[in-house]
Amino acid sequence: MSAVKKEVGKDSAGEELAVIHFKYRSPSRMVYNRDFVVLATTERTLTSAVIACKSIAYEKVPEESGFVRGELHASAFLIESVDGGVKVNYVVQADPKGWIPTFVVNVVAKDEPLVLATMRDYVVAKHAQHPP
């Protein structure tokens, strides 16, 4: 997966909004690549954060040849400080659209929790750049 485009702004309440274009390369020649365009927002407190995403139509990111545009109905991370550590809850409901064989769905579903490892690596790198 790669996030190939990201635009960041603020909503009327001053909360950060981001439009992110994700591209997924298919692990099989039998299945088209997928992409998603999502609107993401983050709400923070002193001890937690919620990152919520959903697909949007965005004229600056038209559909591309060789990709099927999937739909992210809902996705959220709830990140909480707990006893010297961090607890993360992650929920996602997505429709990759088009036809995908079961074995490919199983490969992708098995790797989906690895998104948390990617998130951890990002946070650790950001923290190293900007220590408290």
C-alpha cells in the first residue's frame, strides 16, 4: 500500500482534515489493483485520539486505468493511553468493489492488522524528530 497523495486542511471547528489517496497493488495478476480516496479527521484529548475515515468523491483524484476505486464505508482508530502503554482499537468496513477471489481476500485480510505496526513506526519516527 502507498499513500500517493495527501492534502491537509482544517474544518470550521479547527480540526485537521486530510484527503488521502491510497493505492494497493494486487498480489495476483488475476485481480486489478485497488485505490481509495478518503477524508480523514482526527480528534485529540489529553489521553486519547480518534482517527476516522470514509471514502469521498474528489475531483482532484480521478479514477485511473488499471485500478478499481474501492469504497471505505467507515474506518476508525481509537488510541488511548493505558498504564504506561497505548491501547489501539481499529474497525473498518470497506467494499473493494469488483471481483476478488477468496484466496486474495484472505491474504489481504490476514495482513490488515499490520496497519497498526505501520502506524507505530510512523509515531516512533515522528516522536524521534520532535521529542516532547
